[in-house]
Amino acid sequence: MDKKALKREYKETARPMGVYQVRNTVTGKLLIGTSVDLPSILNRLRIQLRTRSHSNRALQQDLNDLGPEAFELEILDTLPASDRPNYDPSDDLRTLEALWLEKLSPFGDRGYNAKPKGTD
């Protein structure tokens, strides 16, 4: 296969989307997030952990104190690819994320996520 065909095939391949977590193996704290391209976000997170450049201040501080080896990245759940034209997974990803946030409660001392607005 030539380079153009490989590029086209890559662009046309549906990327897995869903919910991921960054877990501090020392404290057990979690960061839960979603992405329409899980392999890409996990790669970006690995780079941010290695270069100590994550935007979440609490996570970054723990990273500075404990080092990147104290963190693990994991896919928690995926959405099946849709064959519907013009499918926008945003609502489905928000719903899936809300389920995981409720299940794991990664807020305050348990995690790096901000509590959803309207909850106490």
C-alpha cells in the first residue's frame, strides 16, 4: 500500500471514544475525562506526565512531588462506533462521564475532578 492510501485509511478508521482515568498509584486519587479519540488523549497525557506540563494544578503538584511513574492511564469505558450520518457523540460522552463520576466520586480528597455544578 502506498503512503496516500495508508493516510486515507487511517483518517477513515473510526477512533475509539469514551471515558479514561489518570490514577495516582500512591494516593489513589483519580482524574476522569472523556475523548472522541482515546489513543490520542492517552498519548497526550503520557507526554504531559513525562514533561510535567498537565493543566490540572492539583494533579501537576502531585506529579511534581511523586514523579510520572506514580501515575497510570486507563480506559474505563468506550462508546460503540455509530453508523448514523453526522453523529455527534458529545451528549453520549457527557452521559457516560457522569455515570463514571457518580460511581468513582473523584472529587476533593478522592480525586482531581471539580465537583459538577449544582451538587454539594
